[in-house]
Amino acid sequence: MNDIYLLAYIEKKVHFLRKGLLTLQKGLKIDPENVDLSILKAEILIEQGHTQQARDILKHFQKSQPNNKTIQKDLLRTYFPDGYQSTIPPMDQHLFSLGLVQTPFTPDDFLVSSLPSWSLDFSALGVNYSGGALFLGDTKLESPMAMGLRFIAGRTEYLGFSSQGNGVNSWTYAGIDAPINNHADIQVDAGDTSIGRTGLYGHLFYNPGDLTLDIQGVDNMIWGDFGQAIQMNGSESGISLYANLKISQRLSLGGNYWYYNYTLNNGTLPYGNLHNSFLYMDFQLTEDPATDIIVGYDDWTVMASSPAVAALVPEIMRQQYLLLALNGEKQYANGLVFNGQLGGYNDFYSHVTSFEATAGIRYPISMHWSFYGNAVYFDESTLYSGPSEELMLGINFLF
């Protein structure tokens, strides 16, 4: 068996994938339950794009080896073949370019939804910027239901700070997460906000292969991007659209469009609306570690109801900038992931040049719990005027 495994491994490394599968099939006819041969077969199937077949093999062996790190890592790859960060639009790593949603993206979400387990997630986000600060804490519980459905319930706390004082808001929600065939997932949440309005959140993810579509929508949600907005009982409604097309193994093109409408004082004071369009090209320089160069153009406009109202929340009203960034990610066999991004911005509307740096980590300490975190620094933010610092930390439990 060792000779068969070694030969198939070499064939995989030199990308003779079909020959590797034929070699493995010889060994699996002799020993159908050989774990090493089966895992290698799943890895070849992933590279060929046959993620569902690979997933079935891995889930079969996960039942008897739930703590096998290689199985965990490969199973996650069946949902994100290009890496844990592959479905995150490059500009969204600092969480605000979509308008802040209440459930920050975590790479385990699709893996968790495939397992007959309960999960409990704690996440915290803090932002400091010129003129204010905010802190968010989110607790989310998910439980399995019939037909692959998952029930979600949680609560998000908002704290806002500025020179005018501080404020507190909250969002208590419940909803359903539902897989749609092998390529899509939809989540719908509804709940009460502390400003006395019913909030709604929806998220549709679709990835049939080279195309990725991601749609998120909110209605009457807490406007949590600014300390001032939290203090003044701000709310937001809107939609974000994201699409990415993989042109080749290394090149992909993508774009985002966001529309958000903002109000203050429990919805009685119109603040304005945001239109934002972002187009980018992503070219992979190396595979391991995965390094990408990103070139993009962004056009951002906030149409405020009046100059006096616009002054209440220090959101940047108009931007047109070019982005050049280097993004890197390293994944290890034990599931540890490091990622980071260094980018430069040239805002030729306001004639401001700036940069941002991000660093993130995710580590599945065991099959039952994992840790993740992300830190961002802007010397001239694309959301706030002046510099900003952001830090997100989280712990996810499976039980």
C-alpha cells in the first residue's frame, strides 16, 4: 500500500491527476477503507473540481476519525477550494465596506452547516477613529434541524462613543440557514432592535464553480458603523451585491455594488443614502503561500439630506480612488491560517494618498472549538476621516 500511495502522491504533485486516481483505485480495490488512500483520492478530486465526491469520502471517514486534522482541512476545502478567504471580497476584510452586518463572516460557516452539531460563536469588534469609537459584541447559537436546515438565534450589543457622550443599542434575532443543492446557501434572520423597530437580515451565497455571487440585505437594522450613529439611534436599510469570475487558475475579476439608506433618531430623521461601486482584478502570484496582487477602482457617494444632518455622523461623503494591494495567506496542515494585506489608496477626488495594513489568524484548536482574529490599520480610512484602528476577535464552539 505504501508503494501505491507514494506513486499516486507523486502523480498528484506533477498534476497527472487522472493517473493518480487510477493508481489509487487499484489500492482501494484491495483495501476500500484505507484512510490514507481515500484522503489522497479526495484531494485529487478537489483539484479536479469534483468537490461533492470528495466531500462524501471525507465525511464518511470523519465519522470514525472526528479529530483527524487532515480530514478537517480537506473537508473545509470542499467548500472553499481556493482557500478560506476566497469568498471574501478584498475590500471587505475590514468589515465595513458592506455596511456592518451583524454576523461577521467566519470561514467555518459552511462547514458547520454540514455537520450534525450545535455551534456557539462569540465575536467582538472594536474600532477607534478620529472623533469616536465603537464596540460590538455578538453571541450566536446554531442548532441542526431536518433536511440540512439550521436554526439561528443570537444577540448583538452596540456601544458608541464620541465627544458628545456615549450610547447603547442591541439587536436580538432568530432565523434559518438553508443549503440549496451543493452550490448555494441562504440565511434569513429577523428580530427586534432596541430602537423599537423590526430588523431583517438576508444572505444568499452561490458558487457553482468559477462564478461566485454573494448578496446581503438589511432592513431597519442598527447603524453600527459609527459611535455617533449608535448614540443617535441610527438605523440602516440596504443591499450589497458581489460577483467574482475566475478567468484562469491565477486571474479573477470581480465587482461590488452597495446601496444603503441611513436614518437617525429612531428613523424619524433622514440622514442620506450611500451608492458605492467597486471593480477589481485579482492576480495570484504564488500558490503556497497564496499571494495575490489586487488592483481596483472605487466610486463612493453619500447623498445626505442636508449639510447640517451630514455633520452629525462623520461619514466620508465622496470618494474616487484607485487601490493597489498585496494580499497573502498561509494555510498549514493543522488548520492554522495566517492572512494579511498591505494596500495603498489614491483618492483623486479629495487628493489624498493613504495605506492600510491588515493581519489575521484562524486556528482550529480542536474539532470542537476554534479561535480567529483580525486587525486593521488605516492611516487615512476609506470610511472615517483620518486614521482608524480595528480589531475583531472570536471563538467558535462545536458541541
